[in-house]
Amino acid sequence: MLVCVYAFINALESIFSGGYEVLLDGAVLYTLCAFGFCALLFAYTSVYAKRLDSDLIGVDNTEWKIDCILYLGTLSAFALLYVLLAPMQSQSLESLRSLIPLDSSQILTLSRYIDPSLLAILSLLLCVSPVRICVANFKDLIMVAPKDLDEKITQIMEELSQRFGFGDYDTHTAKSGRFYMIEINILVDSTKECEITSIKDFDKIRDYIERALEIPSYKIWLSVSFTANPKWL
């Protein structure tokens, strides 16, 4: 995120100071090589971020994605500069000049602002991904569970409540990194008929909840308790 902010400030400074001349020869070759290298690492980290389910590799993958887009933006700027400047430097491309409604001095002036302008736009757009990562990691830091997990637990408990006639239930969920902590307290209404007749039935309900959550056992701490007193919810 700091890289994106720095790039945006640097681009604004360049725009306000009159832009700068871009030398296409060596810059194009370097940018092509850098883009290819970043694209390769982006693809590589994408595979392993999913295979290992690693948030850390996922963040690294996002960084390579940002580099790819920045270099792609630079290549786009070079292409635009070539379209603008090539007719002025080659007689064989003289016909292109008629398509550009600007004289030579205006084209040269405009060309100085293309690269910093694209950099400013891209750096602002690319700030979105780092901000999302910061928000997600801050939620992990304060152990806020994902909304979809809360909704899934509620759906599971509503189904069980209708089936077994539970009086009420209370849930607590937290997430830290790849680890989930889930606590479910169930109020068993002793005044209603209930299919639960033994401890084994309680364990069956626990097994059902665990399977329904579809979270591997090494990623979850699950506690399911039963009470007939609302005080313990």
C-alpha cells in the first residue's frame, strides 16, 4: 500500500513539474523482461497460495499482481508514446500524423505527461487490494469471524432447532489466521418432546454440526454444550 501511495505522490510531482521525457529503447526491453518475470512469479504463487491455503503466500501473490499491472501500464504508456512520436521520426509512418489532430510541439508536450498520468491512475486503482488485505488481517487480529461463517452456523442451528425442538441457542465464533474457534450453547426445552434420549444423541448432534461446517478438524476448535437453564447460554 505504501508503494502505491509513493508511486501516486511521485506521479503527481512529475505532472506538476512538467512531466519527463521517456527514452523508449532500453526502457521497453527492461519493462518487458520485468513484466515477464513478475507474471511468472504471480502464476507460481497463485498456484501455491491455493494449494497450501496460505494467507502469507496470498499477500505475496497480490504484490506480484500489482507489479504486473504497473509494468503492463508502463508498456501501455510506451505503446501510446510510440504511436504519438513515431510519425515524427519516420517518413514511412508519415500517414499516421494525419490521424493525430496535434502539431509536433503539442505532441512532444503531451508525451511528457503520459507515463506519470498512467502511473497516478494505476497506483490509485491498485490501492484497493492492499486495503482489502489490511482490513481482512485486522479482522483476524481482533478475531472477527467471517460473516458467511456466522450465517452458515445460524442456518445449521435453525435446522437442528426445528428438528429437535431446541428452546434457544447461542453461538460465538472467532477466526485467527486459518484457525476457527466456534462455541455453540444449546437450550434443551425439557417441557417439549425431544428425540434426544442419551449422551450418544448429543454426540451425534456434535458430529452433524462438525460435518455441516465443512472445516477440516485441524483448523477448528469446536465446543457444543447443552443446557436446560437459559442462564448458561
